[in-house]
Amino acid sequence: MGEESFSEIEVQDSVSAVEDAGIEQKKVKGRAWLTPLLLGLGLGITIAIAGTKLISQRSQLQKTPSTSQVATSVPPAMTVTAIPAQATSISRVLNVTGTVAARDLTPVLPQANGLQVKQVLVNVGDTVQAGEVMAILDNSLLQDQIRQARADVESKQADVLSKRADLVSKQAALVSSQAAVAANQAVVQQREADLAQAKARLVDAQRSFRRNQELFAQGAISRQVLDTGETNLATAREAVRQAEANIRTAKANVESAKANIGSAQASIRIAEAGINGAQATVKSNNARVEQLKTQLGQTVVRAPVSGIVAEKLARVGDITGVPPQTQVVTVVGGSQKLFSIIQDGQLQLQAQVPENQLAQISIGASVQVKSDQDSRVQLQGKVRDIEPIVNQQRREATVKIDLPAKSALKPGMFASAAITTTTQTGVAVPQKAVQSQANGDTVVFILLGEDAGNTGSVKVDKVKAQKVELGEILNGDRVEIKNGLQVGDRIVIDGAGYVKDGDTVRVSQ
């Protein structure tokens, strides 16, 4: 074991002897003269051993050629691994907190009010596609109205057919009246010809009667012949009067036929107006049917956008447009809101940031989001918008951070975020290289680069405890070193917790 170890054993034996003597002294009562003797004996033994040790050390120093040779003979404490300190990109962040909310919350409103909710087909949290049926309203009243409107259409269509038949009849009467006018006009012409002929006969009768009167006065003819001539004249005159009467009758018939034509034309116009009115009523009733069909389609409530159902306010039995007292605040634009959809499932974190820190944040900045309640939540977000209005009481503004569509976060949850403000180059080392000291300092052990000797393929070096100032904790289980290290310094990784300043170590290759 060497002379140094042997001397230590001797000192321990001497001390033990003194202690034993003290104990023996206590046992021997009344022997006060033994105490000085025992103390002197122990002190002499200690001085002798110390002198022997000093002489031995001086003899050893005389035999040792140099201090460096002693260093090489000291065995390494342990084997360690080391890497150089590396330059890395370090992001400065601003830590904020906020509430998760929907980026776009789309209300689903009924298209028809006053109808009862018959079926609700979705629940909160369900994913829906645009156009998907979410609820069905009672359409029985609309079905009755459609049947009545269709019956009205059929009735008016029958009325149109009847009026068209009446129009055809009146058009036939018009044609008949027109034919009667033509016929009576022909009769008038015939009667006028008869009148002309009667007048000609009257003229002949008058001439013949005057000649007979002259002959009778001369005695050339008999009274009978004269009377016959007078009768012929009277007959001719009567024939003229009858022909004139026949003309007046024929002309009256013409005027009557013309009057019938006017009446027939007026009836036709009335019939045509009736047909037009009936056709307009048919069109109106058809439009009513189509309107009711449209309203019938509106009794099916469909999703206006794709996304996640955030609210379900509709209940079976509710009347659309008449929200329950507990849902008065759900009225949007005069209509009762039935559902709310988070469009495309997009969420955002609404973080409250003091006004004096707003200048550090830029649109598009990267954000790390996590939940204090769920350690699994580690999301990458991005600053989308900063509201222009600052709350006057709290002096804070809302920063909106876009979140991934698929995440464990839900609207209303609380989350914290680290907003990247600047990025710069710094020095980083693995966290296991950093060691805390009893005096509160934080150190890393660096290799001095002194070749303390080789033992086979393993290099031997010395370590130095280097005090450092820590910065941000980085990804990959690394930590930023603000002060105390330079890029390229070789630091101990494995084994850093078992060495101390000045130790000689084996550095594994």
C-alpha cells in the first residue's frame, strides 16, 4: 500500500491507544497520576509517526524527476464521451394564453318559419358535408295546401275549356249574323228591282188610263174599258207601295243582322276576356303550387357548409321562428338559429396580449400551442390576425392564431402559446451536459485538449468545470448557452454527472 498508507494506520493505532488509555483511566479511580503519563505517551507516538512520514515523502520527491511524470502516473477517473458545442438557430418567443374558438362559426337557420321540428339528425361534434340533411320540419300543412292549390288549378283549367267552347259558339253566331246581313242585303237589292219594275208598270198604267180617258171622251171606247184602265192604274200604284214596303223591311232586316253581328262581337270579346282571366288564374295557381313545393323543400334543413357541428339548438317539437325563452339569444336576422357549424373544422386561439408587447408580434409568425390540462397537445400554429381595437380596461388586444383542423382542442378550452418574435444564431448543447452545482452555479465540463497520455485506442484528457448562463430550452433535448461557451468547445456528454473539475478522463472515440 506504500509508506503513506502505513503511516496513516500507525496514527490511527496511536489514537486508539490513547482513547483506550483514557477509558482505562476512568476505570481506575483515585489514580490521578496516570493521566499525565498516558497523554505524554500518546503525544510522543504521534510525533514519531509524523516525522517518519515526512522523511519518507522527501525521499520520494528526490527520486521523482518532474511533476508531469506524476501526472502521467495518475490513472483516469472514468471514460466519457464528448461533442463540440454547435451553432443553432434560436427563436425568441412571447408566452401568451387564450381561449380556443371557431375561426368561422356558421349559423344554420330555417328557411321556413312557423313549422314544427319533426326530426333532428345530427349531434354536437358530428362532421357534416355541405348539403347534408340536419333536420326535418313538419310539412303536413304544406302538403294540404299543395293539394288544394292543384285542385284550384284543375278547376280553373276546366273553366278555361268551358269559356273556350262558349267563345266558339259566339264566333259561330257572329258568322251567322254576318251571313244574315249578306242575305238581307241581297233581298234589299231584289226588292229595289221589284220597286223599279212596279214603278215602270205604274207609268204604263197612268199613260194607258189617260189615253182611255181621251178615247172615252171621244166616245171611242166604252165605260167598261175606261174602268178597267183605272183599276190597272190603281193596281200599279199599290204594287209600287208594296215594293217600297218590302225594301224597308229588307233594309230593317239588314240593320238587325248588323246589330246581331255587334252583339256577337261583344260576346266574343267578353268570352275572350273570361278565357284570359281563367288562364291567368291557372298560371297563378300553378305558381302557388311551385311556391308550396319550394317551401316543401325548405322543410328539409341542410348544412350550408362543411364542418363540425358546434351547437345543436333545435329540439323535436320546437316551432321555427319562435325560440324558447332559454334560446332568445340564438335569434339571428329575425330567424331562430337551429345549429352552428365550425366551417371546415377550423379553430383559432384568441390570445390576449398587452399593448406594449404587440409590436413584437407579426402576422404569419410561428406559434407553439399547448394545453396545461393535456400534455399530449403540442400544436404548430400561425398568427393570422391582430384585432385593431385594444381593450380600454385591460389594455390588451386579441391576437388570433390559426390552429390545425384536426387536434384535441375544442372551442372554449384554455391553452397557452409561445409566439416566435425573433430568430438568431446561438450556441446549444444537450441538456444532459449541463450540471448544477451545490453553490447554485450551472457548469459544463469542457476538455482542455491536453494530452494526458494514451492508453491503447482511448485518448486521455483533462476536464474543466466551465460556468455557463442558460437560455431557452430547444427542441431535440437541447438548451441554449447564452454565455460561457463558444462554438467548437468540446463538452462532456455521457459521464458529465460523475466528474469534477481537473479530473483526468478517458475520451471514447
